[in-house]
Amino acid sequence: MSLRGEGLEGVLTATASAQLSSLMGPVDMYGGLTLPPEATAGPARAARRRGTQACRGRWARCRGRGRDEKQLGGWSVPWGHAAAWPLLLRKVAVRPHPPFLLSPLSQPRSRAAAGRLGPGRARPAAPPAAMEPRPAAPGPCPGDSRGAEQAAAAFSLNPAEAQPRRRAPAVAAVLPAGGSGERMGVPTPKQFCPILERPLISYTLQALERVCWIKDIVVAVTGENMEAMKRIIQKYQHQRISLVEAGVTRHRSIFNGLKALAEDQPDSKLSKPEVVIIHDAVRPFVEEDVLLKVVTAAKEHGAAGAIRPLVSTVISPSADGCLDHSLERARHRASEMPQAFLFDVIYEAYQQCSDYDLEFGTECLQLALKYGHINAKLVEGSPDLWKVTYKRDLYAAESIIKERISQHICIVMDTKEDENHVGHHLEEILKNELNHVKVTSGALCPAGRDLEQIILEQCYNYVCVNVMSSDFEETRKLLNMLEESNLSILYPIVVISVYFLDYKSVPFDEKMESLIQIREYAKEVKKRNILLSGLLIYFPQDEQKLQASLRQGVTIIATLIKERNSGLVGQLLVA
């Protein structure tokens, strides 16, 4: 099976693709799809004749392309493909790709944007199309915990085979990161303040670079922080990042970032994008769907920005400190980031910008309106677009990140043990007590579920049940796998080594002497951002006491995972 990508710019899952190939047998090319012979004969022709009745909507003649297209759900689909869809749907389930792989019907931009293209004509608008996927960075995207699942499920078109007619718009991003953080009240600029021992700006970069259709990310930092920024990029393995020196104000920093992307600069090493995103380095929770909305709107209108409802009423004081007037809160909105612009629009606006605007201005959309006569499209943003401004915001951001990386727990245990082993009871209680958390199980032996796959799913919490012995054999194997995966580069991994103490068969002092070694081993793995703790559960005991101990153990496990307190590393806790 093959997809030429001419209009039907959707995707099939890898499983569906295999099923389709096995079902269809010999194939012929038809309308950009490889279809079975029967699809190219009577059924396909009949489907085309029934076009108006089968697919209701309006025809749209695509200018200059010499063929008709059908509007289905707002998206432009060549007719030959639309006729073939029922044949495909009877064979195999088709999963659509996220919207940026589809092409909407061409729509005119704002009048100002259309005027630049000539009287009475407007360039067709299209959202970012499919680009070659890049390897996903380790760790979940702070702005969207579903990013890893979508990346794993999506099966993109092969760029060598796909020949889309519409050119994918080049998108870049500029992050001003030259602020001093005066309102934060700390000596370190807020963008470099650590959250879980990792600089805040690294989380923002990760959120952007996980969006595969953003090809370049330009960060403007002060000269004194340039080397620190380079170390951050190297340590956390950030990709597609370019650095420029920041200006003394926000607008000057953004202007410097735009200059790095402009083709008219003699030392420019980056290609000029069609659309540029401007975002704040201290807004780490931006989601891909918001970025897509502002970019799509900017393609159509020339400029776009995220907004949020006002929380407090805005008032204007008089010169003597008294109330002059207030604004009606329902009619006004708070301007947030990200914002997106056609590159030529915002670059020309900055080139014409007055020194006063560069010195005291803060709103990029206003510059596009003042100097480019572009009325920006306002896009409703998500609640996660808030900006880390004050010291208390660092604690709030840390809490959000901890919550997001605590939603998946893996129980690691030798599955060769009897199903009635107490370790399985611990797993059942963990699933029942923490029903809001995804709990999976894996085994270190080859016969069990592939633990490597669980690690690839970016699970950051492991409960290793040592069922065979009192030493660290099972735990050591798990830790070695985690170290080799480099999973702990971006987020701390919590590993809880669980032991069941049979104090009747093994002397207590002898057992504790072997378990106390966990402290030294925990110190070593902490250097690689792995937080190792021990949990001791007495066994055997009567059913009622055992259930109470297991529930207490689950409470300890949940606390260690949620808090991620480095002060408890190497501690042996008793349930």
C-alpha cells in the first residue's frame, strides 16, 4: 500500500497498514491510493457516480490545480479518494492523524494580508503539513501528557513516496530569555531557576521541540548567560536550538531573534520561515494544539495570539492615585503567549518600530497592528498558559510536573512466582487504592512482559518486588536497564525496592544487615537522577494484619512517588 499524499493527507496506523496490505493483494494506482483491482473497476466508478448522494457538501474548484475537491468536515479531499474511502473502511479501521497533517479548503486572509498579494486575490491558507518525524525527546511533554502516545501511534507518510502539492509552511519559534527576574526576588534569572534540579527554560524548550513541525527554535539570552545556556542544551540533549544575544528590553531581544531568521542578514545561518511563533521562556506548559491554532490563524490573518479571560477587573488610576475609570471585565481579555505571525509581517513591523516602542512596548500583536495594519486573530488559550513570575509560581510549576510524571507506575516482579505470592496481592491493592493512576506490570525475565517497552513508554515510577532473595539482584537489574535507557535525563525516576521479611526463618539482624546496603547503592544511582528507596513488609502474618501492612505499604509508595523527595533517598521504610 502507498499514499502519494495528494489531498488525502491522513494516515493509517502501522497495524492497519499491515492488515490492509494483507487483505488487498495485487494493487493498482487510483487517485493517489493503491487499491485492489475491484476498486478500480465497477465499484469505484459507481461510487464516483453516486458522489453527490454519498458525500454531501459543496464543490470547491481548486484554482490552478485542474481538479475538483470535495469538502468533508471542513477538509479538502480529492474526489477519487472520497470515492475510495468506503472500500477502505470496510477493510480496515482508519485512524486520522492530528489535524496538522490535513489540508483545509483555501480561505482568504484578512484584507490587509490579501492586499499584499495583489488586488482581489489572496494566497490559499493551509495549516502546517506533515514533516518528517524526529525522534521524540525522552520524557513526557510538560504541556501535553498524551504527546508520547500520539507519537507512538502515528504512522506518517514516507517523505520519499509522498509528493504533496501544497508546500508545508516552514515554522520557527523565538524565545526571549534575557530577563533578570526582578519580580521573582531571587539572584538567579527566573528562566534558569531549577525545578526538580532542572532549569525552567529546559521544560519550555522541551515543549516546543516535541512539536515536529517547528523546524528552528531561536533563544535570545544575555552574553553573561550564553555559556550556561549552552551547557543546558548539551546536558538535556535539546535539538534544533540556536542562540542569539538578547537586547536590553523584551522587544529588542525578539528583534534579535527575528534577525537570526531573516535572509537579509549576512551572517544568517538559518532559513527564513513562513510563520514564526513568539513564546515566553517561562511558560513551560504550552500545548501543541494551542501552537497549531495560532499558527493556522496567523497563516490566514497575518497574526494571531492566545488570550484568556480576565481574572481581576482592570482599573485606570488618575495622576493623584485615585480611580479614574475601570474596564468592563467581560469585554476584555488577557493577552497570553504563544503568538504567531507571518514572518514578513512581524519582521517589517520591528524594522519600522520606533525607539520608544522597542524600549517600553510589551505587546507584539500591537506592533503588527500599528506598523503592519494587521488585525490579529485572537485564539482562546488553555489555563496552562500562565507565566512563572513569582517565587510561589516555581512551587506551583513543580507540583504540576510532579503530578504529570506520577500517572504511571510499573510493578516489576519475577512472574515465575506463584500467583498467590504476596507480591501479587500488593499489586492488586495498589491498583485498587490508586485507581486514578495507570498501573502496569513487567518482568525482568524474558518470559514476562517486555520491560523495555514499558521504559520506552516513559514510565518514571517503578516498584521492584524482590521475591527471590534479600539482596539487590532484581533491583540492580532494573537500575541497570534504567541507566542504559537515559530516561532520567529530563525527569527523576523513583524506584522503590520492596522486601518481604520472613522474620521466622531468617534472623532479623542478618536480614537487616543485607538490606542496609541500600543506602550506599542509592547514593550512586542518585548521581544519575534515580531516587532509590526501600520498603520492608513483615511476612508471614495473619490475613487481617497482612492486608493492613500492604495498604500501609501502598500509602508509602504513593507518597514517595508523588513527593519525589531526595531527602528520603536510601531510606528503608517499614510498613
